[in-house]
Amino acid sequence: MVALAVVALLAISSREAKRLSISQDLIYGVFLWGIIGGLIVSRLVHVIDHVVTHPGEPIQIIGFAGLSLLGAIGGAVLAVWVYTRVRKITWSSMAVVGDAVAVGAPVAQAIGRIGCTINGCCYGKPASLPWAVIYTNPQSACGLRGIPLHPTQIYFLLWNLVVFAVIWVMRKRIKPQGALFLLYLCLYAAGDFGLRFFRVNDIWLLGLYQGQVISLGILLVVLPLFIMKMRRAQLSRYSEPQAKNL
């Protein structure tokens, strides 16, 4: 599922890059560095989280059995920043690349959640709902086997599809470069924060789970940036006619 997610991300982002007249060499370079950085940091965040929340319990350092999607986003952004330094590309010019990636990212994340559903990881809290799921396989990653649970993996999958639908509709309407990527981050973080209430996690800070604290931090940083970018674009469009009249 990780491999399928990567293929989907590349296919959709490349298609959007052509529409935005982005060099294919640039999009492939960014994609390669972003995938490597995303996978490394995603796994690193998961391992650190496991060590902190389950001290003394062994865990395999290298592998795909446990990846943090928030870590993947942060790792990809960090790796792309390093790429721009190596290639001497201005960071501001990468805003439009972020917009192209924002279209494919929710689809890739939705595909990744299929893997979570099959594997049994990221499982939900006990529930007495008609759509509750029960994991029985002893090799499942679910820690509450034999109990009806919220299918949180499906909740996240559906939310990612909603995010994709919004981004797809807005991709031609939001003009400031980089604003679409910021919108994607806001939508994903908001959904992640809310849906984690249905997921089994350990309380980390102020009654919130670790992922919720991270999502809240993303919203507190990214949402004001999105609002300011949209506001500046609106003021710019408003001032142009006045300048012409003068």
C-alpha cells in the first residue's frame, strides 16, 4: 500500500505540475527527496513515539510496520528544503510545487489507510455500532482483538477523500502560489485532530494525544499563514483596478 500510495502521489502530482507549467525535472527531484525524507522521518517519529509510550518494549528500527503520517509530511518538507539548498533553488519558488503535491497527497494518504485497515494498526476504541470492526487474526497489529472497534482507519480514509475533493475543486480557484498546500495542511490537521478522539492512544499533554498536539500546532502555525496569504492576494486584486484608474 505504501508503494501504491507513492505511485499515486507521483502520477497525480505530475499531472498537476504540467497544468501549472512546472518543470518535470524539478517535480521528479522534489518527489524523490520528499519520499526519502518522508519515509525516514515517518519511521523515526513512530519509533520515538513507541519508545516513549512503551519503555522497554523492543521495536524494529528499520521497516514499514508503523509509519507516522504527520512525520511523513514534516520529513518530506524538510527533505525538500535540503534539496533546494543543494540545487540553489529559492524556497519561495517551491510554493507552486507544494500546490501540485497537495492535489496528490490526500489520495496517497487514503491508499495508505487501506494498508492500516488490513494490518490492524491505528485501531479505534471499543464501539457498539453497526459498522464496528473486529480483528481476530493473532498476527494483526490490533491490540484489542475480538472486540468491536471504531474503524478509525476507514474514518481517516474517508476524510482524506473529502480533503482531496475540496483540494480538487479549489485548485483552480485559489490563486496565490502555496495557498493550496497550506489549505491541504489545515484540512488534514483538522481532521486528524478530531478523528483521534475515536482512536486508541495514550494521553500525552493536557488531556490530548500526541498526534492531536502536533495537529493543533500545525493549525496554529499554518492557518494564520493561509489567511494572510489569501488576504494579501485579495488586497492586491483590489488595488490593481485603482492603480489603473489613477
